[in-house]
Amino acid sequence: MSTVKVASAVYKIDSPIQDVYFLLSDFNRLGRLFDMAKSMGMGNHPDVVKISEKLESIGFSEDAWHLRVKDVGDMSIEIEEREEPKLIKFGTAGAAPFKFNIWIQLLENAPYDTRTKVTFQGELNVLARMFLKGKLEKGIEQLANGLTKIPYSLLRRMNS
């Protein structure tokens, strides 16, 4: 096993850092975001359908995202550390195929200019590393870029 670390570029989010942290630091709020996206028809996107076919169940609590994945079993992604308003660290629990952590770092550049960087670190065997490193790099960039498209301020007003 060897440690694989992948970091995204720094991305700009056009929302106040407090609104970004408010949403990302609680899986219950993220769960409501997923439900809202599904109700708006985003659940029919081919990538979402592909992922949904692998999930038998999904649930949220403040600190964890619980999944039952076909052929893998029960696993959770848990919030392991919060440093308001600049860091949220996630980690795996349960039957995850490998252990990993993801950090979302936030930096207030100006009132409506929050910078974010996403970092992945996991323990992979040599074969998995060869197959997954490129996909992890792409996935971490997509996650960081996706964080820029969320209407944080609107969602915070809806959840207050």
C-alpha cells in the first residue's frame, strides 16, 4: 500500500465563506441539496443514473453520509474535522474499498469571493494506484469545479 495524494487547482466561489461553510459542513443540508437537484430533473443525467444504479440506499445525518453500495456493502463518509469557516475534512468508515480522506479548504479572498481547494489522500495498492490515479485527479477537479456552481447564499436563506 502506498499513499496517494491528489489536489485540485484553486477555484473561485462567488459566495461569502460563511454561506459555503454552512452548507458543506452538515450532511443533512447536503442531503436536501441532492433531493432538490433530483426534484429539478437532474437525477436523469446519464452520470447520475450510472451512479444511482450502484447505490441500494443512501441516508444523511449531520456528520455522515451513509451508503449501501451494490457488491461492496455499507459504508459511510464522515466529517472528521471542522475548522470554521476554513476547513472540512471527510473520511471513510465501514466497508469502503479503501480508506481515504478528502479536505475542502476555504479561504475568503473578498466578501463574495471564496477560494476553494479540494485534496484527496488515500492508501492504495500498486495496481489500484495505476488504475485510479488519473480518475481520482479528474474526479477531484470535477468536485472542486462543481462546488463553484452551488447557490450557497440562496440555500442558506432556505435553510435558516
